[in-house]
Amino acid sequence: MKTLLTVPALLVSLAGFGQTHKFALDPTPAPATICYSRPESMHTQLPLPAAYLEQQRAGRRADGAKIQVTYTGFSPEAQAAFQHAVDIWQSLLSSPVTIRVNANWTPLAAGVLGSAGASAYYRDLNGATRNGVVYPVALAEKISGQELNATNAADINANFSSTFNWYYGLDGKVPTGKYDLVTVVLHELGHGLGFIAGTSYTSPNGAYGNPASIFSTYIENQAGELLTNNPAYPNGSAALGTQFTGNQLYFNSPLAQAFNDDKRPKLYAPATYSSGSSISHLDEATYRAGDINSLMSPQIGAAEAMHNPGPITLRMFDEMGWFNTAIRTTPLKDSEVAQDFPVTATIVSDGTVTPGSVKLTYTIDNAAAVVVTMTNTGGSEYRGVIPNPGLNHKVSYFITASDNETKRTYTAPAAYQPNVTTVDRYSFVVGPDVVAPLVQHKAPSYVFVNQLPLELKVTATDNVGIGSVQAELSVNGVAKSTLTLNRQGTSDIYAGTLAAAGIVAGDVLTYRIVTRDVAAAANQTLNPATGFYTVNVVDFKAAQEAYSNNFNSTTPLDFVGDGFSITQPANFTNPAIHSNHPYQDASTIIYQMLVPIKVSSKNTTLTFDEIVLAEPGDAGVPFGNPNFYDYVVVEGSTDRGATWKPVADGYDSNLQADWLAAWKANTTAAGNSNSVGSASLFKAHTFSLGSKYNVGDEVRLRFRLTSDPAAYGWGWAIDNMVVSNVITSVASELKASGGLVVSPNPSAGQFRVQASFSRPTSGLEVVVRNMLGQEVYRQAVPATASLNMPIDLGQLASGLYQLSLGNGADAASRKILIQR
């Protein structure tokens, strides 16, 4: 089993506090938690929340939050039940940003009512309650006060079983044997909004996400020890696994304790860890059916209506930031000028800011701290001033504020997650600047000619400010005009477009990024630090009915992509396509074939040798299920790359026993595999293009490796690729093409085997037997349409032998005579 806090690709802005760091999910659906049914009819009904009833009495929707749902497969009555749950959550939450939900009505595994999770996670938010942790996107957007996902992108992905015996009513009067849809939707949305631990368990080891989720930083054991970043319970250790399965875990929330008789809310941590359920729920035995806090327990029974999250869940949400006093400020940069430094902040509270509580605390070098009460300059804006410290001094500062409702004190920058030592202060230096800009840029290795002009994007930050960002460019070694990249709004992104005039397929672009700051003596950063980036301009080639490539040469350029290359690792005897070894967590890499294949018959096949050391999914789980985990897949497109579909189901190390054994031979506590692929692990794999596509179709092919965020390994290797028609009889084919030739014959044991086929043919072997029928030699034949292969049998005794070329019993034979 593995973690269900899914944080695939990492995009990080590195300018320090006040910047937002994004952890964006791979497009593959990845539900975060699972809600199971229990068969008993509970016959319980919780009262509706007071806030919702007040909303109904007022005859209007609550102003605090807006949840927008995109439905797939729902009937009108199922949608109505879903919307009722949405209305309840809207009455209880406050957010300036619309919360978007993708809801799918689909068959789920036996006993599963629904599953849900956030589509992305963000950390180090401007206004966060804690730094260094990840927040589900709906909560992150509420805290930061802005849209973080792409416009109209879902914040929560949720699935609901289409096969259960549902009750669609809104009145909570659920009949025996039926399951209340409003309750299940309310429960699953709670997970998407932040009720998720992000933990995993692979016996005997327990683990949590890295970075940890905001929820997991409140988990503690019976003794009151926080479990994240605790040396006594290392991440991925058996000691942590024991805690996860000890039935004694709690959520350390002062706000929730106040609504729980001053006791910590108990979490569900059974002796047998339940993936997708353990720790991400309140304890079932403590909060039984009928308890006001029972909604977020792990199981929902028949005839159980819980149209109320309960005070404990709501206070846990408040603790994590759904009730917040956000202090949003732009940290001051270094300065070469000695002057007064105004500090401004926007204080946005879900309650009422306590008068006089907004304070600026600063220190100069190691002097005593000075506290300044910031002045309200109108609305939610506050201002304080750090007096001129003079040159050659370091100034550190932070801002605090509190609210009248929770009496909590909030800080900017937010305190770091518990048990982690770090500086939770903004700081800047006054004096001559010698710090070069920090630059991030991912250069493409190729660009299709029809995608020109090429846009370059750079993330650049500096302690005193960016002066200029430029690209120095050459085409085929000839220098072109320097391109200036312009800042995009107030972001740290700089962009510019390379002119496309005169550039054709086959051209090679080289460039480097030169970034300078605004210091009096400008500091400069080159990217790359040495040399230049190289970008191949490519286009698709003419379609072919047959294709073969042993990848022993990188020319002509028939494949392009990032994360793959044609290379020869140390423990291989010849080059092949290799993914990065190891491949990255939470990523998708693609190698695109530039030669389209024209399907000439129903017998057209794609064959190659491969090694796949990719994280194996759970036993029996089909491709496409979230628990299939990492996988490789061959994809084809018949519409010139507009859409891609698998040629066959994706697969992983489970496909071959040797691969699975290799993966398991060297795994870590975190579930990663340190095993290294070797040539002995190559296995042949054949795909039927003729049965997948119509005769005459032109198919573009590509290789894709997709990984989730929880474990990774060595990756993928591909060799000896052949596209051909299946040969139904090797012997007949050889006879039709002129037969099998062995020359010279007789010989001293050194000769050549020659044969011709109508199309490249794979899977053949040369086998030599003596006159007693005993095999004395066997050699695999590379895929080819024209064979001219040297054989050395000089070690054999003189005599008569039989040589065959083919595949098992389907072979052509010749007698050969060795004489000396």
C-alpha cells in the first residue's frame, strides 16, 4: 500500500517567504481517500448546521464560499442530492475564490461508496498558518486570497459509486438498506477540502508526505508526541509504522479540543492499516453513528443521515486555516541605499482584527528587538517603518496580528512546521550587493517546426531586483540578434519569442540566458552556467510501412523527447532507448517517434525488446485504476497528434516475473527500488497494430512513462524496434525470397549466414546441431529484412552439422561441413 497524498510534478518559485510553491498533480485521476459502506442500517439522523438553517431562513445562499460542480454521469435526482451537500458546506466555509469540483458517477470497487482528493497542493503561502507544509488547493486559495490553479481547473476530484442502493432524498429520512447520497457527498467533499493525512504504510514501515500535509503536522500519539519530523519516529520507519497501527493517534488542535471536552480528537488508526482510510478519518469507535461528530468517521452505514460535519471537524478545519487571519505582505529586498524602510501588510481576517494587535518586530544585526504598532491606513491595510539602519547592516523582521474570535496570534512569515528548525523571519541587507540573480529555466531539447516561433520563459529573482534578462541566440552556429525577455506583470517570470523566419526542420538552435541585477556594479548569472542549450528543430517524416532500428546510432534523428535518450549505460553492451535512471516521482516523460507508420495489413506488428523497472501496482488492479501506480505505455495517434490512445494497456514490473523480482530485490523503506537494469532483463514485446488500426491508417507512435509521487525506480529501456507484417512461416518466406545461403560451405568453421525477407523480421535464431541432434550453438538474430551474419564454429570438431534459421519448429535448414 502507498501514500494517497498525491503530489506529482514540482514547480517551485525560489524567492523565499511570500512566494507560493506549487505541487501539481499528474492528469491521471488520483483519489485521496476512500469511504467504505457498512451493511447495518443505523437509523440515525444528525441535525442540520445552524448556519445552514439561518441561510434557509434568510432565503439566500451564504456569502462565505461558492462551490461549483461539474457533473459526469449524474441523474437529475443525484445532482439534487449533491447540490444539497454543496449548500451545507457553502454555509460553513468562507473563501473569496470559487471551489471547483469534478464529480464522476461511476462503478467503484466492492463496498466503496466514494473517493475524493484535492487536485493540487501548495506550500509557503502568503498568509499561511504554517510554512513548509502543503495545503490542498481549495484551502490554499482561501488562505492566499487568489486563484492558484489554472482558470476553471478542478480543485477537488471525486468519484461516487453508480451501483449502490442510494437514497436521493434531502430530508434525512433514509429507509432501511439504502445509503444517503447527501451524507456521502458531504463526507467526500470534506476530504477534498483538507481532511486528509497523506500517510502510507508498507509493513512494517509508516510514512507521510514530503513535504508533509498541513493535516499531518497536527498528528500526535497518546503521549502527546508530534509524529512529523520527530527523530524518534523517522519518516518511512517501523517505529512510525507502529504508531500508525496502534489505535492511539490524535489531532492536536486547541480549537477542536474546546469542542471536545478539552480532549484531543481521536483519529482512526486500526491495527490493520487501511490504505485510503487510516488516519484520514475520525475514530469510528469514538464517534459512533448518531454522534454529532460522526460524519468524518471511516464507514457510513445504511439509513445513516449525517447532514452536519460536526463541531470537531469544523474546528479542525479552522485550525488548519479555514478560519484565518491572513497577513499578506511583500518581503523587502536588499538595498544598496541606506534609508527608512516602510513595511506594509494587508490583514484579512475571518473574524475581527484585535485593535492594536498588528505589530512589526525588527532587529538590526544582533541588537535587541524593537516592536512597532502598525498603523491602519484604511480598510485592511497597515503600515510600519523600520528607521534607517545605515550601511552594512542586516535587518530581520516579522509581523503579528490576532483576532477577537479565536484569540490566536498569527505571524508573517508563518511559523514553520513543528520539529523543524528554520529562520521564521524576513530579512534584508543594506549595503553593496554582490549576490547574483537566481535563475530557473527548463530548455526544450527539440521543437517542431510548426510550433515556431519558440517562446522562452525564465523565472528570475534577485535580492535587490532584476535589471535585465536576455537570450543570446545562434542558428546553425551563426549568431543572431540578442533577444530581450520581458517581465510578465508583477510575477518573477520573464518571456520572449524567438523569431521563426528562415528556420526549417533540421536546423539547430543554441542559446543561453544572461540575467543581470540592478546593483550599482551589476551581478550576472549565466544559464546554463557553461556552454549553451541546444534545441533541434524537427518535423515528422514520410510514413513507412516497415521500420527497424537497433539504436546503435543516434542519426538520423527519429525520436525526440525529454526524460529519454539513446545511450549505453555502463552495464549494457550496446546503445538503446533509456529513460532517466532512476525516473522521477510525479512525472510524465514522452519519447516521440518522428516516423509515422502506415498500417499495410492486419498482420502489421510493433515488436521491441524492453526492460521495465517501474513501481508495480497492487495485485489484480487493472490499468487506469489509481492503485496501478507507475506505468509505461505505447500510444498511437491517427489524427496527427491531436489525440493519443494506448496501443495496448499500460504495464509495469508486474508484466514479467524477472522484472518484478528485480524491483523487489533492493527496495527502501519509502517503497523506492534501487535495483539497476541489466541486459539480461530484456524481454521481447509484440503489439498488434493491424488489429488496433485500419489498413491504410497513418499512426504516430510514442513511448510514455508516468509516475505518481509515492515511489520510483530504475525505469524503462527499449531496443531492437521493428514494425513489420507478421511472418506466418519463416521457411515459406525464405523459400519465396531465394532461400537460406551458408557460404563458404565446406569451411574451417568460419562462414556467413545470408537470408532475405520481404519485411524486417524479428524473433529469429541460428541453431546448429550435430548429427545426433544435439544442440551445439545458438545465436539470436537482430531484427532485419536482409541478413548477412558471420558465424564462428572454429571450436567444433570437423564433421557434418545441421544449421537452421527460424523460430522454433518454423525454420529453414542447411547441412554444413566443417573440415580442417
